[in-house]
Amino acid sequence: MMSRDSGASLILSLLISAVLDSDGLSPPGKPRLTSCRSPEKETFTCWWEPGSDGGLPTNYSLFYRKENSDTVYECPDYHTAGRNSCFFSKNDTSIWVNYNITVVATNALGSNFSDPVDVDVVYIVQPHTPENLTVVLEDEDNPFLVVRWEPPRMADTRSGWITLIYQLRVKLEKEEEWEEHFAGQQKQFNIFSLHSGEVYMVQVRCKPDHGFWSEWSATTYVKVPDYISRERSIWILIAVFSTFIFFVFIWTMHINRNSVKHFLLPPVPGPKIKGFDTQLLKSGKSEAVFSALVIQGYPPTSYYDDLLVEYLEVYDNKEQVLMLDRKDLQESLFKSKSSSDTDSGRGSCDSHTLLMEKCVEPKEDQTMMPQVKDSEASRDLVMKNDSNTPESTNVKTKTWPTICSSYHYDQNPCYHSIPEMPRQCHISSNHFASTHQQDYWESPADIYHKKPPSGYRYAQAYSEFNIKGIALKEATFPASKSLEYVEVQHVNQENTLILKPIGQEGPDLFHAACTGHDYSRVNRVVSDNVFLLQRDTSGQCHSDCQEREAPVRSCTQQQPGKPADHLQVPRVQETHLAPNGYVDTATMLSY
Amino acid sequence: MSKNVRPGSLFVLLLMCLDLHTLVESAPICAHGHTGCHSPTLSDLFDRVIQHSARMHGLSSDLHSDFEQYFLPSRNQIGRINRKCHTAYILTPNGKENAQRLAREELTEVILKLLAAWRDPLSQFHRSMARHEDFTSISGNKALEMSDMVHQLKNGVEKVAEKMQLLGMISNSLMSLSSTEALAPHSASSEARSMSDYELLYCFRRDSNKVQNYLKILKCRIVAEHGC
């Protein structure tokens, strides 16, 4: 009977459920406890989430068990906290006690239990938001915000039951980001560095020492009036002051602009020539400028000029050319040095060794002779001479010593070294003469076939300076004599000037003629291409009246008269000699 | 005559030395009522003790969460223990009203009882923690610090109680109680030994929270300055 009844009820329930299922009805779904919270650690509330209701009105109930107790209690208050919630009042709440809470959903078809949740009220405290948030602007000159608030009403901080810590956040109304500040347990906070004329928003929240943060309180707005912050005013003051200083500085610089310019851009020192007036030069009066440079009584130039003049007066209108030539010669003599000499400073004749080098120098020039257009003969001779260079150089130097001997007084502008040079030159020439005299003798023709010093290059253009090895008065070449001069012996038919070296005995060239050297002085120029040689009738010297070419008259045409007449050269000091003690007849003859 | 005086004088000297020694030892450096001496006020003492208890509770919370994280007890064990804490025999107020209803002396006594009850189990806990291989050295240090802190906190609370008694805020009956009550019953200790590490941590976390809370209530009740 009983089994029949139970079986019947079972079949009936199955049928009903089958019928209900066909309609979509079912027992409720499983509810879920979402959270439990306590605002002041004295009461708490639990909320749940209902599952599916199964199409039927479902009833939810909450049951709980306290720690270590099997007594099941049901939620005392389902309404205070709203729908699907359970509110535990003070009487029902025990702190430091573990609650085991379950929600049951029940409908006509069945019930469903949620998963149990263990809750200890101490750890689920989430207070309400702080209250009475006030923001006050203080100190109009340099304003700052004073933010004050109260703890939530329900939280009992006065008795020490709850300890709350606070946090506030501030932002400008137009901004996005909040600026958060931690206030600890205090209920007041100051905010500085405000933007003038802006609106600020302030919020505050709190948290128990072990628990959850509350929600942010309602926003409080505050407007900061326009003001000039102390910081900005200081900056303005500094800016004004520095501007003033800057202007003073600029003014000072302007006043002293010249000295500033000198300091920053020091003037480049220009050439300083005593007596040189750049203004005068700019004005275009070059004559005046250059005349200012001329120092009266500047011996080398004047001596040279005098000497040139002394010589040149003998000649006719060609003397200008000759003058030039002489000048060029001088230059070339100097230049000869420089052509192979990289040091231009050495042209200033500072060292006494200069002339030594100059004495040696000509050899180099004469080696360069092949470069200049030359007569074949001389070229050959040069080559031949080159073969035995040492001797040839020595030989060459003999032709050149004119520089030394003649220069030792006047031609070098370096006065201080004058006394030395002749000795040296003399020594050198003597040395050469003594040691290599044989060489000289061996190739006397070489000398004459050599190209003349470069100074005479131009002379070569005019006529072939072809000194043949005509019979030289070898006897007239004393061994000790240095061959510094070349005397014109005669001019042959081909308009060539035959020269022979003159033995030179130092300063007294003019009246050294009587020491046995043969040389001729030009008496005068008679006409074109004709000059008269003077026979030196003084003393023991007698010049050789050699046959000369037609254009040249020799001693036959010697005119009586004082040597002074003939020469018409102002007799300067005997110590002063021309660069060459002889006449550049070659140039003369070309005309 | 002289012979008698000499030993007598020596004896007196010895006694005096001893007395001075004891006097120096027993007497506090800053005697009550001395001027120019900065003895901590009750408020300062309370603040120190509360800070200490906060630190202790922080350590216990950290260890408990570490334990839950690393040892992953079964889900049904999280937040719940099967057994009572060994300090369940101590009647502690479970609410604000209950706590406020208690007298100061009783409250102080509860605090001291709680602290006394945890001294041995925590040292035991520290030793058992060291045996766990998974626990890091930091957790081991925390456990050691925690056990030291309980001892120090108890001394501190005793000092506070002394001060309160000196100031007449509480009756003198407390001192006798604390000395006898401090000796935790054997049963409680044995019960603690049978608890697992997790259970110990769970219980201690709660009890340290209680201590901290009670101290705050006590302070606010006794040192009622500007709204606590």
C-alpha cells in the first residue's frame, strides 16, 4: 500500500514535471552571494544574485551559521537594504566571529542552494563617504585652499572603535587628471600653488585601517580669484632688473665701441715702412710717397748710383740702357743667389757668410747656363767644364769674384760686415787662385767661352759673346793674382768682344793698373760703336796697343790729356769701385 | 675597642653598598614628580603600544595571506577553520557595546591574557615554519619577528597598566591578576600544539586585531584628548 502510494506520487510528480517542462518551467537556478559589507563594523549587509527563476515565482531566503555552532538562523531583515539583500542589525552582528552564509532559492518545483560564504565582519568594512566637505580660500595675496571634512556619520571614530584614514583629490575643472593627496587620520588639508582665476574640484574618501575604500564624496567647487603670485611677481622684478642691466651694458659697449672692436677684432698689422704714408699712396701721388721713403745719405744705393753714374757718363745715349743693365745686373747678381736659394731673407746680406756663398754661387748659375740660349761653343765648353766640376767651379768662381772684390766696400748694403768681406773674398779668391791656378791655366778659353754671368744674359742677345781663347798674355797673369776682372782686349770682326781677365789687387783698381795688370780704360766714345781706350801712360804700366777692329781705335787715337779729361768720371774715392772694374763693352758694341 | 669598631664599620659599609645598589637598580631613572625629566606620558605610552600592535597585526595578516597563497588549502578551508582557537576560553567582547561596557581593568586584563596565551604557540609556530621548505626566508623572519613582538607588546601593555595604576585610573587589583593569569592553562597550550600552522595563523590574525582594537578603545576612554 505504501509503496503503491509512493510509486503513484512519483509517477504523478514525473508527469507534472514533464508537463511543466513542456511549458518551460523548472526549479530555480542557483543564486549567488555577491558581497557582504559593513559600513561601521557594527552592522552588515549581504547581497545575492538570483539565478533563473524557472518561470515560477521564486522565494529567496538566507541562512547563516555562526562559528562553531550548528544553529541555523535565517536572515532577520530582507527589506532594509533593498531587494535581494539581507541586513544584519547590531544585535545580530558579532565581530570576530565567522559567519557561514547560504542563500536558498525556492519555487514550486524545487529549491536551489547557493555556495556558502564565510564572512568575518572585521574584514568587510567599507565606510560611507566622508561628510561636510568644505573648501575655503585663505590669504588673498598668496591664496591657498583649506579643505575640511567630517568622517561618515555612522563610523564611530571617537571611541576608537574604527580608525579611518583619508584621501582627497583635486583637479582643475578643465583638466582630466586628478591630483591625489594622502591625508592620514587628519580631517584637514591645505592645497598651495593655485592657478589664479581657475575653478578647482575637490573630493575626499576614507578607509578603515583594515578594510575597503569608501566611495568618493560629492565634488566641491571652488573658484580662485585673480591674483599675482609672489613667485610671479619676483620673476617680473628679476626680469625688469636684468633688462635694465642689459641696457646699461649695451650703452656702455656703444660708448666704447672702438675699444670693443679692437678687443674683439684686433686690427691686422700692416706693413710698416718708415716714412710710408698710406694716405698719400691712396691719394695717388706715388712720387711723393716714394720720395718720402728715400733717405738721404743712404750709402749703398747712393754709392752704387754714383759709381754707375761715374761709369755711365762715358757713354752716350745708351747709358740709360746700361744703367738699367747695371741695375739689372745688380739685381740679377742678387737674384742669382735667390734662384737657387729658397731663403729670400738672405738677400739682405745679414751674414758675413753671405758673400762667401755668393762667391760660391756663380758656379751654380754657370751650370744653368745651358738653359739660356747660348752659343754652341760656350755650351760645349760648359759641358766640358762640368765634367770636372770641382775645378770648374773654382774656375768659375774666379770669374765671379768680382762680386766679392767689388762688393766688399759698397755693393753690399750691410755695412757692418764690410771689413770682413773683402778679406774673405780675397781669401777665397786667392785660395782658389793658388790651388786651382793650373786649372785656370789649362782652360783659359773656358772662361771666355763661358757664358757671362746671368747678369749679362741680355748682353748675349745682342751679340755673341764669344770670347775666344786668343792669345792671352799668360805672363800677365801672376799666380797670386785673382782674376776678378775681365778686360776687353779687342773686338774682332764678328762684333765679338775679346776680353781678358784682369788681375786685381784689391781696392785700388784704378791706379792698380800699373801693378802689372793689363786693362784698358775707355777713353771716350767717339761715335756709334766706337770708343776709345785710354792708354795708361802713368808709371810703369803700358797698355798693349793691340790691334783692334775698325770700330775700335786703340792707343793710336789716344788723346793726350789728363786722365781726368778722358774719363770724365768724377773720381770718387779710390776704394769705391764699380761692380766690375771694366766696361761692359759688349752692350756698347751692340749699338 | 678599635677592633670591634672596625668589623662593625665594615659591615655597615657593606650594607650601605648593598642598599645603594638595590636602590639604584629598583628606582626608576625618572622618579615620579621629578622636574626636568622627560618620562613618557600615558598618551605616549598608549601610542607606542598601539603602533606596536598595529605592526604585529600587519605581520600576521601578511603571513596568513602568504600561507593561503602558497599552500592552497582546500577551498572549503579558506576563511574557516574546523576547530576553535585555543584562546576561545578567553571571554572577549564581540561588539562595540560589549567592549565599551567592560571596565578598563577588565579590558586591560583581556589584552594581557590574549598576549600571554600566544607567547608559546608563536615560538612553536616559528620553529615549525622553519621546517617548511616552501616558505621563503622573508616569511621565516616575519614569524620570528611576530613571536618577539608578542612578548614585547605584553611588556608594553604591562607598563601601560602600571602607569595607569600609578595615575589612579585603574584599581590595583589588576597586578595580581596579571601575574597569575599570565600563566596560561596547560590545556590551552596543549591544544595549541595540536593545531596546524594555518589554523594558528588564522587564530592569531584575529586575536591581534582584537588586541589592537581593545587598546584603541582603552586609549580613547582613558586619554580623552580632542576626540581621540
